[in-house]
Amino acid sequence: MKTMKILAGALFFVLFLAAGAKAQEREGEGLDALFEATMMDLHGEPMTLSHFRGKPLIVHFWSRLCFPCREEFPEFIALQKKYKKRGLTVLGIALEEDPVKVREFLVAYEVDYPAALVGEQGIPLMEALGNDKALLPFTLLIDRRGEVVLRKHGIFRKSDFQGVADKLLR
């Protein structure tokens, strides 16, 4: 009986490790998809995200029609300003297709960090990154090694950043 419990425990542990490895593999694939993506910049030109790899990064997916997304902009602007010298980049990815409307919107909100437009292709990208319901707003904090240190569904707050800032910026 004792041997059976030990074997059952060992089997559970192996299955647990395998599930964790599969989740990390899927997460890695999602990050590859993010960094390999070509989106549109605010002038309608192609924009590749590969140059963001290896930098501490806050990626937030948003839309002009998402009112909770609008609440986040002041926090992201403040974080970009405060931590830019430590290498932090905030990247806004709009699930939008009209660069003129997005550019005007971002000017009105005084957004001064990079932004890209992904249109409907943003939905499968968000799903690959762990947002299986494709809800907005959605934010990822990715460290220099390319590891997700925070995945946030819903409004991103300063306290969310403070909890992982050291890990993100090292």
C-alpha cells in the first residue's frame, strides 16, 4: 500500500512537471509569435517587433472602444517616463486597423511610447499569449530573458507593476 502511494505521488509529480513544461512551451510559442509579428505603425507602414526582444517590455493590447483601456494610459505613460533609462519600453498594440484614427486618439491621450496596429490578427495573438478569451485590456510584462513575469487581464494598475518591477528590470 505504501509503495502504491509513493508511485502515485511520483506519477502525479511527473505529470505536474510535464504540464508545466507544455505551458511554458505554449507561452514561448506565443512570445515567438509576438516578436516575429509584423504589424502596422501609426503611419500605415509595416512594423516588426523583433527589435523589442531582449528588452524589459510592457505590452498592452487595447482598443479605442475599450473604456477600461483608456484608464490605463496615464499609468503606462508614467512608467515609460520613470523607467525608460533602465531600458523599459511600453508597447501599445491596438486591435484597430485605421492608423489615422489611432494616431489622433493617442495624441489626444498624450501617449509618447511606441504603438502598433494589429487589427483582427490580434485576437489569435492574444490567445497564443495566454488570453484565451481575447478580452481587453490585456497586458504582459516580459523581462530581458524573454520570460513573462506578469500576465494581466483587466485594468493594469501601478500596484501590478510594483509587485514585479525588480524581476522585470534586472
